[in-house]
Amino acid sequence: MTADTTPAELEQALAAAATAAPALAAAEPAVRAGWINAVADALDAVADDLVPIAMRETSLPEARLRGEIGRSTGQLRMFADALAEGSLLEVIIDTADAGAKPVPRPDLRRVLVPLGPVLVFAASNFPFAFSTCGGDTASALAAGCPVIVKAHPGHPELSVQTAAVMVEALRSAGAPEGTFGLIQGFDVGVIALKDPRITAAGFTGSVPAGKALHEIAVTRPEPIPFYGELGSLNPVFVTPAAVEARGKEIVAGYVGSFTLGVGQFCTKPGLLFLPDGHGLRDQLVEAVGGVGGGTMLNSRIKEAFDTGRDRLHKIEGVVEWASGGGATLLQTTLADLMVARSEVLEECFGPVSIVVEYDGLDELREAIAAFDGNLTATLQAEESDAELAAEILPLLTEKAGRVLWNGWPTGVAVSWAQHHGGPFPSTVGSIHTSVGVTAARRFQRPVAYQDIPDAVLPAVLRDANPLGVPRRVNGVVSTGEVER
Amino acid sequence: MTADTTPAELEQALAAAATAAPALAAAEPAVRAGWINAVADALDAVADDLVPIAMRETSLPEARLRGEIGRSTGQLRMFADALAEGSLLEVIIDTADAGAKPVPRPDLRRVLVPLGPVLVFAASNFPFAFSTCGGDTASALAAGCPVIVKAHPGHPELSVQTAAVMVEALRSAGAPEGTFGLIQGFDVGVIALKDPRITAAGFTGSVPAGKALHEIAVTRPEPIPFYGELGSLNPVFVTPAAVEARGKEIVAGYVGSFTLGVGQFCTKPGLLFLPDGHGLRDQLVEAVGGVGGGTMLNSRIKEAFDTGRDRLHKIEGVVEWASGGGATLLQTTLADLMVARSEVLEECFGPVSIVVEYDGLDELREAIAAFDGNLTATLQAEESDAELAAEILPLLTEKAGRVLWNGWPTGVAVSWAQHHGGPFPSTVGSIHTSVGVTAARRFQRPVAYQDIPDAVLPAVLRDANPLGVPRRVNGVVSTGEVER
């Protein structure tokens, strides 16, 4: 067990981050990209050292953890590439127009600048990809913000070792002291969140913790944006045609997805809606029986899972279909779900899921409408369902940030087009994502420069476009020069 | 005086907005653009009817109000054009990549969708451009959100008449019932803000009112984004070289800017920093003496102004240089300002401003550092100041959302590159703007569609790009087709 950060250490971390902020803001995008690539390289180089610590602290298997390091360093490099390419800065230039109505228009040049020091609350279930070196950290660094990570107590030693590698890599690459720091301790995190030097916060964790921290962030004397990924049920809706055509495949995909990583994914499908008369019960029971046992991340999470599963079990109308060493499958009907809606639709983190049987299209619509916000919603359908799908997809869009067709929600690709964030309570701040290139936008604010002489402008805004970034100039995107 | 909206009327407005939301979301961008253009045309057509009402209720002069209608309808048309062009949807497409590491990547297509019904708290000082038919309304409609405006009590009759024209124009153009509504009454606005059918809110007004409403919005059981433009001092910093070269011009520009519209602009320059020995006092006193009297928006604002001006007057070290029928000019030194920092740096809405005398570059840096967030910060400098300016501009960037060179902050051009929003307390939500095309982004959230068959996708995401919108496809922006 590592010790909590002391008040003196916290002050040092906050002061260093605040001092680093202007230097990071002034560094050209390609320079920041170099620092981020250096972090990625350093982490890849010490994978053999970090993986055993992670295995010991999280009980996750080696292959998964090695893959997660690859995901994390790939993510860092993606942000570095995006920085170097320049679209992240969202440059818009409108040159002066003396003839504009009702008044002449000045020369205006807009660019995104970093907010300042960002506090990241690390998650337990991805000790690399959503923790010390995870997506919040990578996207904030790409935005040009110093980062202080509040370590998750589920993997304290790994957090310290990862942070040490990152700090050393940044130092060697020439990044300012204070670009990255790590703090430990619940109270320490809350104190940091209230500190005026912190300008934004990212969080991945439970609904109660996320709501409490969100309230602190937004009711500070100087409110700051708080991006929280809280809880999600990730419902999957299956049409009769899909059962008919791919019943066996759906059973395998569903059970694989809800038990993956011992069900400890924010995108675990918590409910599978099957049409009455689906005939898949025996296959589902068999598949769940074949799931091997797995150790959960820590005893606190295991206890919460046991409590949550027992709670679901006791709901009127919910019955157990299967319970093996590794997973539990429950069943109910849509009618029973609607009676106990708020109890059934409460996330239980771990390898449990509920089959909900529905009767006809009206009930399918009713089922979708029953949900609050989710990270994902999935439709399992056939080409012959096109008309139904055209009606259903807008309903799913209202409820989720990612809508899938014939896939499974676990597995979140890291790319430009990804969106990981849905309506409340799946996230606080549904207009932003915590995965994908656009995640950096959470930590940037626009500034417009009016009639500034070319020589004084930030390089990225100068007529000659010396950095060669894409810019919308008088309505047309190009990497060329401005003519004025 | 118009009556407060009744509970039954409020329920009707909220229900209608909620019902309209999916229809607005489903309407193609060009169709929404047509509705918005219809509103602009209708407002232009009734300018002769609305202006006399506005003059009576706000005491603003006819020419200003006619210009403001032009600004408002121009703004609506700008959003309609941007919608039709398509960049507002921020489409990003990453096609499937079976060879991606560490895992194969699915086909992901991201687009921005409307949040849902938006509540707009109208401002008093721009009865058109920041009120019923103002920027928040225009940007939310462009985003595809139904809008409910909480009318400002300073111009109730104008609000009702404007809303009637807008509702009729939308109906005639074929927009869904409930696309736009108006409510009146302070308590009614708070009840609406707490209603779960409202998904975001915009506000322009005072710091205390904005902070109170912000807290309600973000601590609801289901928190929503609250975009508030609160208060700003808009400091102007003048270098010795600028005094030398353009002293007379600076005096005229400054006095004109802080007394424009009886000082009732959120971008009024509240402080002018002049170097010791500037020698402009007599010219400033003369210019202020020549400012004609003007009637303020209403008696409540006049009383608050008188109180605020008297408060500034009584601060130790603050003296009066001039006070005419229309304006008051105060003076202090940077040393005195720093002693009474929080009192001097409290906005006083109306025709008053403070000259602050500073001694040398260190004091100039100290002066900039003294500020919290502002909508704007201005540097008056010469080409010979280039080195100084290169150091000062990043400091101004930390404190403001728009940085000007040799201009005056009043007058906010409506264009793609505009940014109207700075660090707290000038706005809550500094990463967004309330003016300019990107203001629509406040009311949109991304959704990523994963592996959806082309025929089922929203038109804007289909391979053939039937709507011809700009899309980032595998990293390259084009209006062409997707090949897969």
C-alpha cells in the first residue's frame, strides 16, 4: 500500500502544473506531439516490468494487460499524430470585410488553446487505458494541458511506477517540469478538485462517486467543466428475424460480451431483449454454464457485485436462468421490468445480465423508451428488418452515444470517429467523448484574435501558415496561405 | 405589462417542445435551414411594427434597434447557410479496418445530433440580438433543438410580438408545432429549468443571476449544460508608444466605446490602463464632457448603475475625473487598484469607466495578472512594440476569449471565426461561444454509428453522401463518396 500524498506534496504538484501551463500552451503542436510520443515509447519499453505489477494488483490476465498497454500507447500516438496534423486546433480565419453589413467586419482568427491544469480521476477496470496513462491523460496532454492524475486505489503500485516512467520520459523529451504528476488519496483528490489552479476534471467510475465529484466541480467559487463517465446498461435489442437467422451466433456473442473481463466493462451489455418465443433459453443456459470463473479486480468490487446481483435476484418477476462459476443470467419480461423499472435498470458491475422477453413491436418501442442515457445501444437485425430499423435507430440515438448493428458493445475502437459518451447518467457532459481524437476538445477553449498584426500572431494563425495546419479561411478549408 | 405564463401554459409549451424534438432531429439540414430563413424573412418584414414597441420598452434609439434587427436576421441566415453547407454536423467516418492493431476496427460514423428542447433566458440590453430572436435561439434552432425563450421582463410586449411572428413563420414554413415557444415570469423560468424535458439552457445577464441559475441546472437530478454569459470588464492596455503615436485617437475611441449605447454592452471597456505621464487627462475630461445624456434600459438598471458608480467612487484611491450628463470617468493607480482589487474589478453596467495609471512593464504584467476571466482584452500598441506584444498577447489570451489589437471591444462581429466567451466569470462554459457559427455546438451531441448498413444510416452518413456535406473520411475532408 502506498501512502496518501501529503499536503506539501500536493501543493508542489499543483504549483508545478500551474507553472508548466503557459509553457505547454506556448509549445508548438509538433513539439507537444514529440513529448507524447516519448511517453508512448517509454511505456512500451517497460511493459515487461509493469504487467506483473498490474497482474498482482488487478487480477487481470497477462494477455489482456499487454493488449491494454498497446491500446494505451497506440492512443497516445494517435493524439500525437492528430496534433501534428493540426485539425485539433480547429483554426477558423475570417479576413476583414470592409463592406460587410450591417457593419464592417474585422479580421478574426480563432484557435483552440489549452484550458490549463487538468485533474484526472483514474478508473479501476482499465489500469492502463483508463488510468494513469489513459485516454483522459492522453487527450489533455494533446490539448496542451498539464495533467495531475488521482491514482485509483485498486492499483496503487502500478500507478506510481507508470507515473515515474511518464515523468522521466517527459523530462528527457524536454517537456516542462510539472507537465505530469500523480497524487494518491480520496481526500487529496477532493482538495485538488477544489483548487483554483485546476481548470477541468475527467472521471471514470461509479454513478454515486461521479455525481458527488461533479457537484463539487460545478459549484466551486469558480466552476470548472467536469467530464464524468458514470454508468451504463448498454441494452441489446434483437428482432425476430435476427433470432431466426442467427440465434446461435447471438447467444455466443452475448454471453461472450457480458462475461468478457469478468463483466467489468462500462460497455457490458446488461440487458438482452428477445422476442417472445425466441427458443434460445437452453442455448443461453448452456453457454453461461461454460463460462470459466474469473477473479474480480478487488474485494470491494466483488462485494458490490455480489450485493448487486442478489438485489436483482430479489426483484419480483426476475428469475435466474443460469449461474455458473463465472456468470449469472437472469430473466424477466418487459411487463415485469416496467413494474420495477428503476430497480431492474440499475447497473450491476460484473458478470451478470438480464434477458428481457418482449411481445411485438409496440413492446420493443416501450422497452427502448424505458431507458435513461447509455454509452451504447445495439440492434441485432436482418436486412429484411430495414423498415423496422429505420424507425428504431432514431429511438436508440436518443438514448445512447454509440449505436451498433449486429455487434457487441464491449470493445471501443480508438479512432477519429469514435464517440464514447451518452446522455446522463452514462456520462456527465454528453456533448463530449472520452475516447477518440475529439476527446481533446474537452480541454480546449477557443480564442479569437481581432486585427492582430501578422508578425505578432501565434504561428498557426499567420497568413503564411508556417505550420501547415488545416484552416477554414473565409469558409474554405485548406492548408494554404491567407491572401489579404 | 404582460401576465406570467400559467402552469397549464408552461406544461403545454414543454410538452409541445418535447414532441417537436424528434421531428426536428429527423428533418434534413436544408429543411431546417428553410425554417430559419423563414423566421428571418418574417422578422425583417415586421421591423416597422416591432421597432416602436422596442423603443417604448427599452428607450433605445430607432437606428440602433433597426440595426439590431438586421444583425439578428443576418445571424439567422448565417446559421441557415452553415446548416445547408453541412460543416455544423462535424461528420467523421472511419471505415472498417480488419488489419488494425491491437484489434480490428469496425466501421464508425460520427455525426452531431440535437440535444433536445433548449431553454433560453433572454437578455435586457439587446431586445432582438440577445433576446427572443437572438443568438441563443438561432444557434439552438440550427442545432435542431426546439427552443423555449424565457422573456426578459424589460421588454415583455416586444417579446410577445416577436414570438408571435416567429411561431407563425415557423408554422407557415412547415416546422413542427412546438419548435418555438415563449414563457414569462421569473418563477416560471426556474420551473422550466428544472423540468426533465429541458436538455440545455442559455443565459445572458448578471453574475448573481447567472450563478444561481447555473447551480440549478447542474445540480438537477439529471444535470444539463448551462451556458451563461455573465459579466466582463474588458480591460484595454495602452503602451507608451501608442500614447505617443495615437493619443488623441485612443481618447476618442475609448470614450466612444465605453459610452456606446449608454454603456449597456457586455463588452464595454471598464478599465483603460495608461502609462504614467500619458498626458491625456485633459483630452479625456473634454471628451467625456461632450457625451450626451442617454436613457438607460429601465429604472432597475438605472438604479443599479447609480449604486455601482457610487460604490466605485467611494473606493480609497479612486477619484472622479469627469462626470457629464451621459458618462462618468474615474481614475486610480495600479498600486491603489491592487489594494482594493476585488472592489475595483467588479463590473458596473452603464456609462462609467476607470483610467488606471501604471508605471513600467512590470506593472503592466501585474495589471494583466490581476484580472479574472473576461470576454475581451485589448492591446493598444505600435509596430515598434512587437517584442512587448509577443510577450503580452499570451498573458491576455489566458484572461480572455477575444484579444484585440488597436480596436475597441464593443461591436461583436457575427461570423465563423467569432468567439464570444471567456474564462469565468465572464462566462460559465468558456469552451463554447454564444456568438458565431460555432455557437450551435453547445446544443449538439455526437453519436457514433457502428457497422450500420448503408441503407439504414442517416442520409448524411451514407456512402454516396447524398446531402453533399463535408466529411472527414479516413482522415481526409471531402464532400465526395465513401469507398469501401
